[in-house]
Amino acid sequence: MNRPLPLPLPAAPATPTWGAEIGRRVRSLFLLKAVGTTVFTWLFFIGYFHLLRNPAFPVAVMPLTALDALVPFQPHFLGAYLSLWLYVGVAPGLQPNFRELLVYGLWVGGLCLTGLGLFYLWPTQIPPLAIDVSGYPGFEMLQGVDAAGNACPSMHVAVAIFTAVRLEHVLREARTPLWPRLLNWLWFAAIAWSTLAVKQHVALDALAGALLGLAFALPSLRWRPGYRAR
């Protein structure tokens, strides 16, 4: 008597490639992410420039360190300095759903409000630097708009390291190869270095900014209501 052939087992669902996972995250809530990041940035700048032009207390001048003496003016890092405003949109742009996007926004919002609170209580500026920027396109506008106040902590570094930590987490979740993760950290390093290279900050500003950013980035990986690790 012939026995019936066993039915084939259903095929296991294909695991999406890292590129497909990144693409899915980019498409999710794309318009909300784009508009929300833009509005959030403008709101931060409103508070930043108000405190810059109307300090509530006497402005302290940040001291220079040996590292500041070793770092020359490097105008070619202006592009890296300005690229922060593109970089900060990458991590929120890769959040997979509304809940994760909202929690991300709350953490980075807390970071920015803390920075503004520090600028209110302790306004600072870098020492006047004898650098002629007239021969470097973009620098006169930069120094006219983003004067060398609200120096410590460097919010450039704080927000950049927050973004780098959260983006590293996203790339690990998506199981990307090593090179996108290295690119992430190289981009962060270029932004952090540029704050010193274009003489918008001193070393103590950058250090304080890194500590502030980490103080929010690391807890933000743990306190995420509804998050389930993959």
C-alpha cells in the first residue's frame, strides 16, 4: 500500500535585507518626520538666538586650553560644521513608527531644553580671536548669525553625539554591514572637530557638549515605552 507523500513544510519568511529595512524606515511617516524635524529645529533656534542676544546674566569668557593652541584655523571644515543640520535628521528619519519617533523627540527635546537652560543661567562666549575671515566665503555670514556666544556646552557637539549614538543603534537593529556604522562615527567626528577647527568653540565647550549629549543619549536607549528589541 502506497503511503501518501508528506506535505512540504511552508517556507520560512524571508528575512529582509538591511537595505530593505532601512528603506522601510525611511518611508514610514516620511512627511511627518521631515516637517517635524524642520519645525523642531526652528523652535530651538528661536530660543537659542533670543538668549544669545539677550543674556540674563553677565557673559563669562571660556578659557583656552593647550588643545586650543594646537588646533589651527581650518576653514575647509565649514562644510562639516554646517552639515550638522542634515545629520540631525538622519536618526529621527529612521525611526520605525510613530511611538518611537515621539519618544525620540521627547529625549532630544529634553536635551535641547537643558542646553537652553544652561545658556540662560550661565551665558558664555569664546575669547575674541584675531582671525581675518574676509577671504573665506561663508564665514562672515556665520559669525554674523551664529556669534561666538552660547558657547558652553557646545550644542553642536551635544546634538551630534546624541544623533551618533541613536543612529548606531538603528544601524545595528537593521543589521547593516560595518561601513555605514563607521561612516556614522566619521561624520560625527568631523562635526565635533569642526567646532574647534572653525573657531566657533573651544575644547571645554566641546567636552561639555559631549557629556551633555551622552547624558541623554544613553538613557534614551533604555527608557523607550513600548519598544521591543528585535
